[in-house]
Amino acid sequence: MELQPIRRPVGMTILLVLSFLNALFNISSAPILYFGTPMMNEMLASGAFEESLKPFLANMSEADVAAIMDRVRFMVDLNPMYYLFNFILYIGSMVGVVKMFKLQRQGFHWYAIAQFLILINSVFFIYSKQTENPFFSEFLTTVMLILIYHLFLKRIELMQQQSNKNQDPYV
């Protein structure tokens, strides 16, 4: 009897691809924000940043433009170490995603630890400065994703056990 390789569930593959893209986006944007915040601060202070965005914001209301500019100011005013830590932590998250894609249980641990540390990073650098605190919803999202990955990995382990049981001639 030939051993059949265990197939990753389609739902897990989709979730892994989305997690990979999220990590890739954050890994690529973190250095830009880390190194670019001093220049962006200067552009905001001089009004050059808002001026450069005018063609893109022309069809928006003044309230929407003000909200966008407030968000940009908030991001630029963050301690640049937030972006550096996010860069490192999202690399850990990506390592976990790649390992889970290869059906390695160790990847789940990499991913879970990185995601909780990303949440803690946000608590220290972002949530303390915001009037509206999204911690609870982000915490629930993080726990939900980790739980879903855990359930997928348990399903794969059961499939592997069943496959091994079917292949054992002494059972």
C-alpha cells in the first residue's frame, strides 16, 4: 500500500494565503514608516503633505479630508520603534504561516506567539494614545484566527493518525 500524503484543507490554505499577504504588507510597510516618519513630520508641518494629496482628495468632503489627515498625523506621531517591532514580529508571523503551509505544527506556535506580541506592541504604542480603544475586537480577532488554525491542525493530525492506522498491517 502506498502512503497518501495528507492534504491541507482548502479553508486552511485560503486563510494561510491571506495571513501571508497580511504579513507581507506589514513587513514591506513597516520600514517605510520607520524611516519615513521624520520626513513626513516635516511635510505635515509645512503643509506640503496635504498639498500633495489634494488631487486624490478633491472629491471628498472637508470632514473626510480632515479625518484622513488626523489619521496620518496619528501614525506619524507614533514612536518609530512601533514600526520596527512590527517589522520583526510580522517576520515571525510569516515564518509561522510558511511552516503551517508545510503542515509543520511548529508554525502554529510561531504564528500564535507573533500575533500576541503584535497585539501587545499595539497596546503599548497605539491604544494608550487613542480615545477609542479597539483592543477587545482585535484581541477577539487574534484569538479567533489562532483557534481556527489550531482546529485545522488538529484535523490534519487526526487525518495523519487515521492514515497511519490504515497503513499498519498489524491493526
